[in-house]
Amino acid sequence: MSVIVSRALPDVRDGLKPSQRRILVAMNDLNLGPTAGRVKCAKISGDTSGNYHPHGEAVIYPTLVRMAQEWNMRHVLVDKQGNFGSIAGLPAAAMRYTEARLSAVASMMLEDLDRDTVDFLPTYDERNLEPTVLPSKFPNLLVNGTQGIAVGMATSIPPHNLREICDAMVRVIDEPDVSIDELIELVPGPDFPTGGMICGRAGIRRGYMTGRSTIIVRARAKIEEYKKERFRIVITEIPYQALRDVVMEKIAALVNEDKIKGISSVTDYSDLKQPVHIVIELKTKTDPEVVLAQLYQFSPLQDSFSINLLALVDGKPRLLTLKQMLEEFIRHRVTVIRRRTQFLLSKARKRKHTIEGLLLALANIDEIIRIIRQSRTVAEAKTGLMNVECPAPMMQRALGDEGFKVFASERGVADAYRLTAVQADAILRMTLGQLVNLEQERLGGEHAELLKEMGEYLRILSDEANIRAIIRDDLLEIRKKFGEERRTELSGAEIGHVDLEDLITEENMVVSLSHKGYIKRTTSSVYKAQRRGGKGLKGADAEDEDPIEHLFVASTHAYLMFFTNMGKVYWQKVYDLPEAKRDAKGRAIVNLLNLAEGEKVAECLAVRDYDLPDHYLIMTTRNGLVKKTPLAQYSRPKKTGIIAINLKEGDELVNVAIGKPGDELILSSAKGQAVRFKQSTVRSSGRNAQGVKGIKLRKGDTCVGMVVADPDATLLTVCEKGYGKRTPIGPNSSIPDVPESELPEGEEAAEPVAEVEEPEAEGDESSSNRYPTKGRGTMGVRDIKTTDRNGPVVAVAVVRETDELLMMTARGKLQRLAAGDISVIGRNTQGVRIMSLDEGDSIVAAVRVAKEEEAEPAAGETPPPAPAT
């Protein structure tokens, strides 16, 4: 309780803790008013320690320093000179080098201290008296706020704008029944000395209504374009109680740890005129809104401030609402003004009593002089004066009609009056110069003025409304003299956890990954659709020894799962990938993923939701093994990657897809075989499992791909030398075949096969089911003839008529064409030319792209998401 009352919590009346109050009282004892010269802080700390605060000057000086720091106090209580620290976090100079005096608002808190306005208690050594609270004409608690941690409780009162607090108190005086909501219209929220922004108003209202809440405070930052397509973020205000150097160190650490990408430099341009001026320059094509949101989320540029309106009320800790705090201050001021008025009234009465005796003496001066001359001692003269009777006519002549009327009513005297001991002493102290007529006129005027003052004092004390009127006038005067504009901006938007996706436009991106591991993303709209057989656009700067190996399309909001040839999986967001131009090389993926030596990405998968019931990740290896594991088991990969599949020696992962109940899978081999089976025939296993046989391979053959069968779509098969075809998947497909004799004009017909064709592994082709469902682990049926003209199969995909395709060659050329331009023909054929290749070039990847609408989406609409891989 000693810590709570005598150290950590402020008094609701003056808003000061004992240490702060004692420092101001010690400065007042030294007459260090706003117009006085400043003295060494060592002197102030020493006097405070010696006279009032027995805890040593080493703990007093930091409190003195804080009351002088304009970034901690909305209106400083100490007028400083010297180094008192800085918002950067630099410490203050030693107390022997700094000087201080009371500020103007602090002197107002000490006004009337000598007029019996507050109670005094003995100091720790009982040699002096100290006030239990200051008269505090200035509403310090709400304007400057305070923070303190006691035993089992804490206080955190934010600073406010003086004008707003004065307006609210005037409203409470005028309308005692005013609601808190009406007060919030006058005091919309805290006003921090460092400015910044408060996000949302619900927390403010909850704090003012209940006394407890939390608000979000942000730095003030603006985005500037200082060069073409180059942006920078300029920070001019930081959250309350944040230190500039600490903020910069944290931002630098976030950049070094790669938590925030796109920042090229962080420079401090702060000076004395502008204490906070931090410039963050961004790299080319970096979205400044995204970087700013990340800075708010991860750095001290955004912080939470706890509102806990706890203060001492009548010596006991109490949680208050905004209105209760205003009422407690007004109640304190009512007590102060009443006691001050009573003090002044008593003083005026004493002086009036003395002057009345002097006036009566001057009216009967001959008798007074006679008694004094005849007396042998002062005591005898005093006794003689007290025995002199003053008749009513004399009193009326000396005091005047109005004065005599008041005198008679107070004393109950009608005929005669005898002087009191006080009056007799005052007469004996008179000098001969006071017997002149001018002195008599001065005393008469003073007597009349005292009567007027006493009448005013009695009027004030007659009704508490008169006292409240004085408080109202005082607040309006303070508002006019010290009021300032609001510094902290209030935002209506509620801010919780910063979701970067809200700031990033959702759009389809083409993501490519080269053989050497260079990755990039490019907006899919930059590739204009071409006719089948076109030469394609330059899609990447790729050398002959670094061909493009992986290509897919995904939304910027999707998760990317990178499956490596070693059976591990890594997690990444599409918008975190480096965005580059169509013909740019990209960035090394080792800068994004913690790949082991010899490890490379085998497959990429875009996932929007991991909590889909009965959904599985189905994986296929080069040796034809297949494994499925619940999707939820891959929802939280670690930065270092997790095991996706346990591979046998010599095997590697080639393809991954998402399957659900009822799905069927088609596995294709490099030599043109395809097997279709139900995914339910593959038992579910954990992440560390090896899998079971999916397709039976001939010697020298390998599995090149896996798709989820769609009966209403076609299976696109692409060969290395630019040939391919579409074939209905079935069963009961409504898509007709086109005989090779009816291929479009200029299209090459299927060439005769020079080599002897091997018979189909199983069954015959059926027009209603081109890919019949077989048992898992069989060779399946012939999908395409892999002749010398075609080369081996490099990719398979499920496509529809409305889809578009992207194909990338080993030398970096990319072609976009409509899937409908590729003829639908039977399984056991060679296909048609899809893309014309340069000498020595070959196709390495093909991916399906959902057809996008040409018109811009309407306001509020979400762009169409990318299709699942």
C-alpha cells in the first residue's frame, strides 16, 4: 500500500506522483517561476532530496528530466536548458550541467498554495511541511497523462489535447448530467506529444466508458515517388514513447533477416527542427503500400497503447471513466476555491477590523494622544485605549454610513464601542505621519474596498454554482492561453492484425523456374494469345545451359508449395516472389528457400486453403510410385522445409496434385503410356511414407506426369519436339474426335511410323472411354506415339475448350494459345504441331491458363482466381 499510495500512482486531483510533486514544491521554494533565472538541476535535486524526498538525488533527477521532455509531456512542467536527452533515445547530461525552472503551466498548479487551499503534512524528518496535493489550476492528469506500475495494479493514462479537455470540463459544469458519448464528441481521443495516428475509435470509446482498453498507435508516414517507378517512405512522426534510434535498428534488422523485402536503404535525416525524419527508399517495382503495411506489422512504427484510467481518489486506488476523472478534478477545484475564498475572507475581516480601529482612533485623536502621553508603559497605554468608549456618532463619522451599518450588524453595537486588543496594538504602532488627512482618506478607501471584497467572497461562498462559474472562467482562460492544435490524427478504420493480402491486388501470375534455379513472376496478361503453331514471345533470358524447367500460373494470394526432387516441401506466398519483366532472368531461388546441396525444385503447387476435408496431396515419383497424404498435414511447413515423401535411392519426385473423394488419376510415361485408376485404391499414408506402385514401366521408361481425370475435358499431351494432341478423357465424353484426314489446312498429317509399333498394353480403344479405368500398377493404354518426329512426352495436362495454354522452350521462348486451336484426335496417334521450334530447341513445360475476361472488374469485385495446378 505504501508503494501504491506514495510512489507509483498519481493523485486524480493534480495528476502527480509524490516524487513529481515534491520536485515542483522544491522549485517553488527556490522561487524558480517562469520569469526567474534557471538554476542547476543539481541544486533542485539536492533541495528536493534534503527537504522532501528521502530517496537520493540519483532517482530524483530522472523524474525532473522527464517532466522537461516535450516528447513525453504534452505540456512540459519544467522549463529546461541544456541536454535533457532526445527522442532518439540519447540520455540527458549529468545534473551538474543542466539548468531548469518552472514552466508557465507548472506555476499555475502551484497558485494559491500559500492560501490554505490544500492540507499539509510533516515531511519525512518532521522539520517541514509538504502539501498532500497541489491546488492544480491546470488539469495536468488528463492533459499530460501518466504511467506507473504498483503492486498488483498499474496505471496508463494517455495525454490529451488541452482545448478538448477544457471544453469537456466546461460541458460538465454546464450540464452535470451530460453522457460520456456526448463528452467523446468533445474529447475524441488521446493527443500524444509525438503525434502519429490512432487506428479505430472503438478502443477509445471502450476506454472512456470502462476505464480499460487498448488502442493501436501508428507512425505518420507518406509515400513519395522521387524517381520514375521508384518510391520512398518518409516517416515524420513515431508512436508515443517509441525511440527513433530503436525504430531504425528494428527496421534494419527486419531487412537483414529478409522479413521485409524491397527496402534498399534506411536513412535518418532528423535534426533539431524536425526531430523525426526517416527516409526508407524502396527497390524498383516494389509496392510501397505492401512495404508500409509490413513495417506497421513487424516494426515499432505501429504499437498498442493500454488505457488504464487508474488513479488515487481520496487516497485509494480507483478505476475511473472519462467523466469521473473530469468530475474529480472539478470537485478538487471547488474545494480549492472554497478554501481560498474562506482564507481571503478571513484575512479581509482581520484587516478590516484593524482599519476600523485606526479610523476610530483618528476620529478621536485628541483622547488617544492624551491616554498615550499619560501612560507610563505600553501595557498601560493599551489598557487605557481599550477602555475608551466610541459613541455611535463618532463611529458613523469615522466609518461612513455604509461602513457603520456593516460594523453595527457584525458587532451588534448601537450606542458605544470599546477598542479590542488587536485594534489597540495597531494604534500603538501608528506613526505620526499617519495622522495626516491623506492617510485618513487612504484608510477610508481601503476600508470601503475591503467591504466590497468581503461582499464578493460571501457571494461566492453562498452558492456552489458561483464557485463552478469561477472554475469555468479559469478553464476558458487556460484554453485561450495555452491551447494548441491537435497533433494525433484519429482514423475511423479499426486495425487488428495487418493482412497484406488486403493491400495486394489479386491477379494471375506466370511463375517460371529455370534449370539453375532462377525464379520470377510476371503478370499473365502480358502474354497475348497467338494462333496454334506460332513462334512465341521472348519469355525469359535463358542460356542454353539454363533452360526453363517449371512453369505454372497462380494467384498472388495463393500459397506456393515447392516440392523438391529429394521429397521435401517448402512454403511461400506468390506475392513474396520477385516480380520481373517478361524477358528478365529472375532471382535465384536459393535466396528464397533453404535448399540443401544438390536439391532442386521438382514441382510447384498453388494452394488457397489447407483445411479442406477429405482432400489429399497425391505425389508421383520418377519410378512410377504414387502416394497420398491428407492436405492438412502440410499446412505448416517450416522455413527449413519438411518431408513430403520418403524416396527410395535413385528415385525422385516428378509431380504433385490435389485429390478428393471420387477422383481418378492418370499417370503418363515418357514413352507414351497412360494408366487411369481411382485414387481410392491408393491408401492414405503419412508424410514419411514411400508410396505404392502407380504405373508399371517398361525398361528405360519413366513417369513424366500425373493429372486428375475430368470426364468432360480432354487430356493434352505435349512432346519434346513441339507436337501434341488433345484426346477426350471420357467416359461418355461429348467431345468428338477429328479424323487426321480432316485436320486444318496446312497442318501436317500423321507420318507413317517407320518402326514396328508395340501392341497396346491392355484393352482396345473405346470411343466412349478413351482412357478406361484400370487397376493401379498396370501399364495402361497407349496415349501417344513417341516417334522420332515427336520425341518423348514432356508434359500432360487436363484442358477445356475455353482454356488457354502457355508453353516454354528450353531457350526461354514462351507461347500462349487457345486450347481450342489444338485438334481433338484419338489416343494412338502422333498428334499435330503445337509450336514451331528453332533448330536445337525443345519444349520443356506446358501449363493450362484459365481464360480471363477482357473487361476490368467492377468496383468491389475480386479478380478471378488462378486455376488449381
